[in-house]
Amino acid sequence: MKIAILASEGAPYAKSGGLGDVMEALPAALARIEGNEVSLFLPYYQKIKENPAYEVEQVCYFQVALGWRQQYAGVMRLKNRFDGVQVYFIDSQYYFGGRGGAIYGHGDDSERYAFFSRACLDAMAAMEYYPDVLQCNDWQTALVPTMLNAQYRSIFPYTKCLFTIHNIEYQGWANRDFFDDTLGLPWDARSVLEMNNSVNMMKGAIVSAELVSTVSETYARELMYPYYAHGLDNILSQVSWKLTGITNGIDVNTFNPETDPALPAHYNADTFLEGKAACKAALQEEVGLPVRADVPLMVMVTRLAGHKGLDLLVYIARKLLWEEDCQLLILGTGEPQFEAFFRELANEFPDRVAAKITFDLGLASRIYAGGDIYLMPSKSEPCGLSQMNAMRYGTVPVVHATGGLKDTVPPVNEQGEGGLGFTFQSYNGDDFLGALKRALALYNQNPEAFRKLQYTDMIQDFSWDVPAGKYMDLFHRMLGW
């Protein structure tokens, strides 16, 4: 099967969040399935263009029609990737190559990704590459299904489109004039894209794509409710037969405590006691906390944003630290009020709290390995990867039972049995505190049961092989094979 995957980011080339991780691992997992030919299309950002590690060659170039504009696009083929995935970069100095800094957040992001979406279709036409399946991801490529149906069906008469929602909060809104000024689509497509007298790219994809998927089974159900769907619940309800949830995996080769080069000691599920203890001691020393084997070290690697549950942690932090003998380590950057709070908390409790307000992948790995309890109290979480990373390293998660957190962390009982971690159902600080106290009680009062839970977490199969098989089922369903 010929599968073309379109996305705005993909590790290791460009990454801002979980989408980048998925676009590194999912194409590779699909390529491992016999008979598949997998291509990944990404923008040729400045950080990719200027990185000498990526050897590329130009395949073709052309002009992309964007409303009244004609914009240059080049197709660069990556030469040095050897996992069966062919990577193509869409080159545009104006939209991508000449801009440094963050991937997103430019004033013309809507126009940039409208260009990228059309350029991907034009690139496949120019290369005479006719995929059986297009998989498009989030709002940045949400225009592809609409464009495909409106203007490219004569070129790709048999190609089917799966649209995957990674985070419905960001939908690709644009003003009403964007339809004529930038998209230049036939009049019939206006009703597909219009919503609330504006253009909504994600709405168009939900209507236009043959099938829609999202990144966990629970999140797919949650999207039927206004609380989670950010205004698209009615659209999704009308086509609910299209929607399927497939829980993400993680890259078990990268996140592997046996081989992770960032760790001071290596271990596996059968030998983790000594190795994890060494990682914990080294981590405590690295971040300036007292080196104590007996104290539970609670950790969190996150973007410091309200929807990640930081408001709950702010609410309970001092009470928790007054009542429990524990340590807390936070790594991340984000909203100024949370950065300031955790810096202040670390100053107030210097022997109990460490706040690393930075982005450091190596330190993140050492936190996964050195922590005892991993905090993930997200208000909503389409899937989440950190809780699976933490379990892979033997760090027991405490999570809010929402989205993918509910799917990947079934709750344990008071003896630490029957699940993989500790959960709380209602999004409030007292319930979060209760779940934390249950985890701390197991750690302190029944260390043997806690170690058994760590072992159970470590032996789970969080690889991409199972999700990749489920994606193949969707592809076959679309194609009728």
C-alpha cells in the first residue's frame, strides 16, 4: 500500500510537541509492515535547511497557486534515512526557509499551511506519485481533504484521505475573506469550510475526509461533548461513524532505560532496583536536592500551561509539602505565572523542591529514570506520551482519568494491584491530592508492592506496532481491500 503522511512537524527534523514524536515513530512503524511504501511530507524549515546532518537532493520545483499569488515550491528528498520511510521537504524560502525561531506563531500561519497543503498535492502530481492513502494531521494539513475533493480528483481519482486529530483545541480559524483571497477554491467548497461566518480548516477536514481518527479511544468519545470539542461537537456528532480512536505508542528504542545515552546507569525490568536507585541519586545531586534513597521523588516534565493541570498542583503544593516527606522536581517552560510559582516554591522549600525552567531532552530522560512518581493531572489530554515514557522507565504515574491517560493508566487498588497507576476522576485539587497520597502511602508503607507496580509498568508494550496495525485496518476500510 502506498501511504503518504502529511504533517507540519516530525522529529528529529522539527518538533514542538507530541505531534513531532508521532510523526517520527508512526511512519516507521507503518513502513515495517510488509508491502507498504511510506512517504512523509514536511515543511523545509530553516532549522532543517541549515542542519548539515540532513543530506537532501531536489526532485522538482513548480509554482503553487494560492488565490491570486504564485509562490515557488521545491521538493527536496532526504537521502540519508534508512528505516523504509521516504521523507520529502517542501521548500519555500518565503514561508519556511527564511524564518528562524519557533515553528508556529507567525502572523500568517494560516497562509503558510494553506501553501504547504496545496504544495504537497502539487508535489505528488509533479512526481507522478499516486498514493492509495493520504494521512493528514491536525489543522496545519486539514485543508488537504477539501482541496483534494474540490480540485485534485482528476489527478488522484482513487486516493482516500484519513484526517487525524491530535489536539482539537487548535482548528485553523481564518476570516471569511481567506476563502477567496488565499484558497481560491470553487464556490461549492465554501460551505464545507465555513463555520460561524469564518473559515475553519479542521471542520472542512472532518466533513471532507473519508475517515477521521484521533489519538485515543477515550478522547474519541469525549469529542462528542462540548466540554472537550471546542465547538466542533455538533460537526463530529453528524459524522460520528467516521471517527475512531487509536491510542498512540511511544518510540521504545529512544525511550529505553537499557540504552538511553543520557542516563548515568542502565537497567531493565528485571534489574531496575539498582540501576534506578543510581539514576535517582545522580538526579537528586544534579538538580540540587538532598540525595536520599528513602524519600519519594515526584517528577513532572511538561509544558507549563493551565490545561496540563498546573493549577491543581499550584493549589495543593504547599499542603502536600507540609504534610508529606517528599521531593518535587519540575522541568518545563511556559506561562509566566507558573514559571514564577515554581521558582518561588523552590526558594521556599530548597531541600524539597527543584524547578528547572528550561527545555532539556537529556534531563527529561534522567527525570523519567530517576523519579519514583510521575505527575500528569491534565485537564484534558488527547493521548499523552509522557505517562508512557515514565512507565517505560519504571516511574509510577498519577493521572487525571481523561483522554489517553484513562486508556493507558488503568487504576490500581490500595495494594497497588489491578492497574498501572493512580488516577482521579474529578478535575479538582482535593481529588488530585488524594491520588498523590495513595501513591505516597504505597511507596512508604508497602515498598515491595510499589516495586512490583514499577515492574508491571516497565513490561507493558507501548510500542507503535499495535497502533500501526489499527491504522492499517482503517486504511483497508477506506479502500475496501
